[in-house]
Amino acid sequence: MPKHFDVKFPGECKTLPEGFWSAVDVWIKKPHVVNKRLCGVKETKSEDVGREALRFLLDDPELSHDVLSFLTSGLSPAQTHDQEKPWSSSIRTIIPKVSCYGTNLHKELVLKDFGRQQVTFLPFEEDSEGQVYLKRGNIYQIRLLHQDCEEWALELHVLAPDAWLSDGVAYPKLPWLSTDLLPKLVRWATECRSSEFRSTLSLLPVEKYSLMYQQLKEKYKAMVKVWPEVTDPEKFVYEDVAIATYLLVLWAEERAEKSLADRQSFVDLGCGNGLLVHILTSEGHPGKGIDVRKRKIWDMYGPQTLLEEKAITPSESFLFPGTDWLIGNHSDELTPWIPVIAARSSHSCRYFVLPCCFFDFYGKYQRRQCKKSQYKEYIDFIAEVSQVSGFNTEEDCLRIPSTKRVCLVGQSRNYPLPDEAEAEKRRAHYIESRQTPSVVTVQRSGIRNDEGCCHENKDTNRTPGSSWGVGFQPRDRVETVRNCAALPRDFVDSIVLQVANALLGMTEDTDEGSSSNWNRGGSLPVSEVAGLLEQETLQLLKKECGGLQTLLKNNHQVFRVEGGTVYIRDWRDRKSSRADTKKKPVAPGALKTRPCWFHDHHPQRCPLQSEHCAFAHGPDDLRPSTRPLRKIKNAAF
């Protein structure tokens, strides 16, 4: 007996019914965004299918009768003539993150009925010999209803709920569909927003990506335990495993398409920790990484992983005519140059770039449009650089734990080899058009100094673009600490006191010494806090990453910063002190190495008794730490 669940839409929904189909497409094409146990799906093209064709596909008179009755149930007399209209059908192959089904493929026949605003899913399994087994108990349908011409609702109908079989992966539990999936479909349909970017892994066969990712993750997961850097090992290891997976699958597809026998060579410009280079090399691709600063982990890879410590300046000194692919993984100031370097290296050189920080050729990228997000505008700029450099440019989204996951790929040229000279003129003209007057002056005055840099070539008859790196500023070998931690202590203390007094002054005076009526102060947006400070102070903070907000967050003993708003922290309140809820309670006789700000500066002193406060109440409570100072984390190695 069919069973249904429903979820109503909130208020008036002007995005319906179009928004319903947008939401359905998310569930059909990208189920992994809500079912985290899936890697994705592989979908066939849509085609129309009628009742007779569906009967033939089902190949069982009794089953086909039940399914057709389910598809057409609830028809009103006015809809009876629609029974013979075909459904728009497609087949999707569900790809789990970890396959536990052997050689069987989990598929679904998806039937869209645009006239009745409903979509039906008929799951089946296909074995290695092509035999198909329909999962009758897991057939379900999602309907959009317009009740009383006023209220919209989504309904989930199940053909045989008593026979529903769940494995928690390809087949979720029935309550999950009603309590998790339906509300998300309602939200997506209400928002009805189309992404600025391509779908995830749109250039690759997802099933191959999923299989290779699991293999590489298992192979390189031990790196997490021995990671010597100060960065988060899980994020960086698994992110580089995912990027390596993408490139390896992309290159395997390229070899198959072009009938290439040898594995592609590569150079990773700005390789950072070098893990991506290590993985690609270990998987059989000849290549190397170059970065301005050596990392501690480089020595762990072994001699087969080639990593060079060298400042990269775009010029003929950094062309790679014998290399197949150039890689820019979060390459910062080198990002816009990588398509140019690839184009000038050779007509067959390709590139992959994953932009992160926003740089132009000779400095920070300056926004020119306000209708796009800053990220989208920058991706479009790099795509423009790629197109002008001569590439047919493709865009894709990686599946990595990062907000900056859109990559650009240049696999082929948009001009033939005989037109190289004309293409070079276009590149040079475009780069020159991006230069500021100060850069042009530097470039003209620096040409003579650059003449001996290009493979010791003293020839003054230069080809176009021979001095194209003059004016480019590579990053310093020693990375400057810019998280407000290196600011003078008295400077920071004065800002903390000024902001805290402003917050405390926003509430009425309370009785001194009364902990029950302790003054928590008011709250201010960070933008208004900035208005309290002098211009000279703000200019100094702007040079730090994160600026004023980072300084306030660093002083978490005093402040709580949430959603861009600053509060006084109350250590009695578990919510207010949740940054430290994972820490153990203060043990009797605990070593207190920092003074309590509230004990020294709050009009009512600290609301906690000394034995319960993690900070020292007065000089007698303060004990210097006997632990040796740690080495500076950002030193060059």
C-alpha cells in the first residue's frame, strides 16, 4: 500500500514550480551534497519514454501494472488525457565513496512528469553480465502540490514502504528521505539559486575518481601521523590526495584519448609542502616542484621526489619546453603567470591552476565588477588570461576541504603552431595593458640589468616578452608573521583596554563587588569598533592578516567575536566560554602563567574565584613557565 509524507513550503513561494525542478536536479545530479556517503553519480542523457516502452523495460506484467498505477495515481478527471504523454527519463549510476557491493552497479531510472510536477525513482541493480534486478520495495516519488491554490507542499510517496530495504549508502533509510531530503528540497526550491561555477568533477568520470581517491587515501594516510609542519595535517594531506587524484584521472583520460604511451611530465610552481609532487612522482609521473622556501617535510620524501628551493620570477629563465604540464596549486602571486609560462614554454605545454589568493601580474588584483562575487570575478580574470594566452580553457570544481576549489585547465590551444608569433604579440600586449605606470617605469629602467639573466644570453636583440618578469615581486624567502602576534604588547594592550571600556560603558553601572550582577557590557560590530580607534592605529592593523578582528580574536580571554560582533567574555557562561569547553577544569595548584585581565581591569574584577579561574589573580598567583620556548614556527628551513 503506497505511503506518503509531506512538507509544506513557508509562505508565498514565487520560485515555484520552476524552483522545484531546480531542487530535483540537485538531488538527481549531485546527491552527495546531502548524502555524504556518496561520491556522486553518472547520468545518461534524458530521453522520452512512453507507457509501452516502460512496460517493455519492466519486463513483468504484474510489476509493470503496479508501477504504472503508481505513476498515474491521483489523477484528476482534467488530467486523464495526460496519461498517454511520455515521461522524460534518464538513468543515473550511483557511486558510493566506499564500494561494498562488489561488481554490482546501483542504478536508478528517473522519470520526470513535468505536467503533473512529479519525479519518480525506480532503483535497480545490474551485475557484471548485464542482468537487471528492479528493487520494487525502494520505488519512490516526489510530488509538488499546490493546495487550495494558495499553499505549496512537497509529498514523498513510496510504492511498498513495508518492503523498503536500506543499506545506509545507495539506499537511505525511509525516515531520512522524509526528515532530511524533503526539507532540503524545500529550501533549494525556495532559494532557486544557480551556482556561479560548474558542477563538481564535471570534466572527469566520477566513478574512476572515486576508486582512485580511495586507493590513494589508503596509501598516503600515514602522512597524517608524521606531518612535521605547523599546518593541519588532515586538511593538507587529504586535500593534496584529492588534487593528485584529479590530475591522475585527468591525465589517464588524456593518454587514452590521444593514445599516449608515456606518463605526462610536470612542474609544480610554488609547490609548498611538496606533498602533491611526492604523490604524482610516486604514481609514476616524472616531475619536480619549485618553491621559494624549503619545508621541513621535504627531507622525508626521499631522493626520488625532486624539490628545488628557488625564487620564481616569470622570465625566459623559467620556461619549461620539455614539460607536459605546469601546476599552480594555491600559487598566489604566480597564478596569473602560469597560463603565460605554459604558453611560452612550448605549443604542447598544458597547465592546471587552482587559484586562491587574488593576484594580478604585478600586485594584488583590483576588483572591477560589483555584480559578481570577488571569487567569481577573479576566476573569470584567470580564464581571460588563459584565453588570451592561447588556451581553450575549461573550468571545474574539485572535491576538497576548501572554499577555494574552482580550478582552470588548459589542455589545448585555440590557434595552430604556425600562428605562434601572432599569439605572442597578443600575450605581450595584454600583459602590458595590465601594468601600472610605476611598473612600466621599473621595467624600462631594469631591462639592461635583466639582459644577462636568460641562460646567460647576452644578445640584446630580444624577442617579444623577454623582459616580462621585471616588476614582478616574488614572495620573501622568510615568511613574515602577519597574524597580529608580532605587534608590540603595549600597543595591543592599549587597544584591548580601549575596546573593553567602550563595551563596559554601554551598560548601566552596577554595584562594585557584586558577582551576581557582574557587568557583561554591551556589543558592537567590528566595523563600529574600528571607529573607536585612531587612523594611525587602523593603518597599522591593516598590514596584518585579518586586521582588527584577528587582534580581538587573539585576545579571547577578554572578547568573544561571533558573526562579526564583539562581546565581553563571561567565563561563568558555558556558551560564552565555549572556546575552552574542551579543556579540563582548573586543577588545584595549577600553574598560572598569565594574569587575569578582568581581575586587573574590570571595575568589579573577575566574576570567578581565584581557584576556579585559569588566569592569575595578582602577582602571588602568577607562576612563570619552566618550559623552554618553542622554535619560531615560520622560520625558513
